[in-house]
Amino acid sequence: MQGHPAANIPLSEGQPGGCSVRRLLALFSWALVLVLAWAALSLPSHSPGLVDFVHAELEHSGVVNPVTAVLLNFRSYDTLLEVGVLLLAVFGVWALPRERVWGAPLGAPVAGPVLHTFVRLLAPLMIVVGGYLLWIGAYAPGGAFQGGAVLAAMGVLVWLSDLAPLPRFSRWDMRMALLLGFATFLAVAGGVMVGGGRLLEYPRLWAGSVILLIETALTVSIACILILLFLGGVGEKRRATEGVREREAKQ
């Protein structure tokens, strides 16, 4: 068991304090479940909600879809925090030592001619679908998260078919793409406040254009975040391994 990856994880059952930490985490989890259950059961059985309010203010939101109006206008700070959580998640995943936590790093994908041809035909279509979902979000179900998820799936397929190299987290353009959505959100919030408005209270005449700008930036960031979460740091680990092998081959 000494060579198993799980043996290197700290605070295991065989180490001092490991059982205590596990018990505390279990108690905290159960307490959180009970609090959430109590909150759910305490809700009134017949609640009108905010549907009437949303529809009354929908014409001033800049979009036609009420879901987009809530997520990107009425409660846009919730979406801002959600994007921040995604960024923290990808930073945390890439900070973890992959071999120590999840085992050996992923090897190079082995793709046959069928997968190559399929992805070459499908990738342009997925780009169009992602852009369509981004645009249609103002009028119907869609938006940045859906479009970003489609683009991320395309990126994963391109890597699995070995049609493109692995993205490098250390590259400045990759980091800029990750931060683009969150930075655009913050820039809009700051610009609105400088203009005399309140936080994320868009001017009514420009609300639709501002929401489209934010969603476009979010689509790019969400796609990159999901791709990097899927890879889980394999890009840097694999490049480091390949670099060592190249140096050994030259010697």
C-alpha cells in the first residue's frame, strides 16, 4: 500500500488526528444538511414569489428572457460571485499535486481516424452553437453558461482527438481568458458607480448592450475554466515530463 497514491494523502486514518478531522467534517456536513432541510421545510407552501415583479420590470432590463434579466441585471451580483467561485475552483484544482491526490498524470490521448474526422466536422458546428446560445439568451433559454459549456466540450474533444496541444496555465493569454469575464463584470460595476449609479445598476438605454458585453466575456472565461477543470493540471505535469524526456534523449 505504500506505493498507492492515497497513501501519500495527509490526514488519513492511519495518521494522528486523521479520525478527528474526519469526524468534525462529518458533523459539519450533517449540520449543514439539517439547516438546509429546515430552511426548505420552513418555506410557505403557496408563495407568489417575485414573478410579477420580474415581469413588471422586464421591459427596463434590456432583455426579453426573464431568467437572463434576473441573472444579469436584477441579481447580477449573484452571477458575479458565481464566476468568482469558478475561478477559485480552477485555481485550487491546478494547485493540487495531481500524482499525489489523483494518481499518475493522464497520458497522451490515442485517437483513431474516425474520431479525428468526427471532431473536425463537429468543432465548427459547436462554435456556431455556442455563439447562438450566447446570442439567444436575451430572448429565450440560453446565455453565457450554456454557450461556454458547449465551447468547453468542443475544447475537450479537440484535446482527446489530439488535434491541438494542451493549454498551458502559465501562458498569459490563457490567464487573461480566465479572468476576462470576472474582470469585465467588475469593470462594468465600477463604471456604473463612477457614473453616479449604484452597483451593477445599468443605464436603461444601454442595459441590453452591457448585458451582451458581459455575457460574451463570460462565455470565453467559462469555456476556459471548464476545460482546465477537466484537465486538472495535466497540461503542466505532462509538459514537465516531456521536457525531462527530451533532455534525457539529447544526452
